[in-house]
Amino acid sequence: MVELERVIWGPGYDEVVPVPILSVPEVSDAYSRARNLGYDNVISGEFAEFAFGSPKHIVPHLLTRGRWRALANLIQIERKRGMATPDVAMLLVQTFVPGRAANWYLHRRGLDLPGRIPNWLDQKKINEAPYRSDLMPSSRQRWRQLQLVGTKGATITLEADEICAAMTGVTSRRPMADVDLWEFFLGLPAEIKHPDLRFKILAHGKLRGVLPDEILDRRDKTVFDDHVMTHIDYGTLRRLLVRPPHRMPGVNYERLAERIERKELNRADWFWARDLAWIHSFLNAW
């Protein structure tokens, strides 16, 4: 899976780490399996969420631009889907709440997922970057920035992925990353891409009658927590993070080393430790 790069302290995709984020062995294994099963081409749906997937910030977008009819239609549709009046009001009010105030509120209410920060990291240091960085631009600009977020990051991971595919004898294609397709979706009015507030609703509507309703209407989502936990590379973490020659501020390396030695990292520990290991791998090269 190709992931966008991110900085250790940031929850969003605003910054980049100095190393590409791509598991070459996993990608190679996936393409090898496809080839062994007799497939020559692998088509991925990656980047669909960036092209037309997220309705986040559509209400402020319509409201700040005076798109009253589109906004009224959206609210009417959501009301028919069962959205309560207070929830509708909250969507409208959020337009006028500054990003810093919104992040302060989320933190005070414990809605910023405090469990995401392990006990070997300084919470104050982590929270120097806002939990919801997408709320920091003005409400008028949030929609625009969300539509363009997929254009950020390095493309070297895509190159690496295509090399893996070629070496295993398959061709990898990402139709949702096509430039012309992106231009088409960027040119669509917001209410066309998102007639309601469900994610990827445009694709759901177009696939109705093509895929079974059981698939299109499912509310659960497959997660890979168990798979992730069984692939924690404690050996590499021990080599890079136990008594490292460089130290990042805000990291309690002694406490982290204890967790690594006891092999008791949880999912949040692993994601943060993995990011930290990438940084130390880069620093150790100098």
C-alpha cells in the first residue's frame, strides 16, 4: 500500500518525513501472489478518496459562498436520512468556529483520541501540531485544501511500487490517479460530487445495480489490527531506538526501550515507534 508521507508530530499530511514510506517486501509479495494466480494486470482504487471520496467541509464551502439552494438541498437530504436538528445546527455553526478554538474544544472533551499518544511521548510536544490540522485554514479555504491534499507528498513511492510490479511480471495501474480524471472531478460542483454526507457516495450511486446491495450498504469496515500487530519488527526497533546516537525532543527513550524489550507495544505505540525509527534511520546515515 502506498502511503503519503507524514512528520512524526503531525496527525495530518502537511509535512513529509525524510524517507519514503513504502514497504517494498509487502508490495513485492502482493504482486508476486497476483502473478502466481495468473493475473497480468493489477488495478488499484487508490486515490479515490482524494478525488471524490470525502464530503468533509462541504457545508462551510456552500455556506461561505452563498450556495443557498445547494446547501438547502443537502440539509433536506440529510434530514430525510435521519440527521437530528442539533446535528444540522452543529454543521452550520462549525463554519464560524476558528480552527484553534475547535481543536481546543476537541481536546477539552477528549475527542482528539488521547489514546493515540503513547506514554513515552510528551503530549505537549505532540499537541504543538493541532490534532485537526484541516480546521486551521479559514472555513472558506478548507474545502479547497481538502480537494488538493492528494497532490502533496513525494511520488518516489509510486516509482518503487511500479518497479516492484515490473520485477514480478505484472502491470500496476491506478485509474483514480489519472490527471485528466482529477481535473474532471476538481471541476465538478461540490454538490454533484457529494449529494449527501456519506463518504464516496458518488461511487456508491454509480455502482448500484452493478455490485450487490449487501456490499454497497455495509456499515462495518474490515481492519487489519491483528495483521499489523504480528508484523511489529522489534529487532529493527531495538537497533534504531534503544540507545540511539541522536535523540528527538519529547521522546522518553528509556521508557520506550523498556516497552520494546518487553515486546509489549500496542497499535498506537507501533505507529509512532515506526515513524520515529524512520527518522533515526535517516539521521544515522549522516
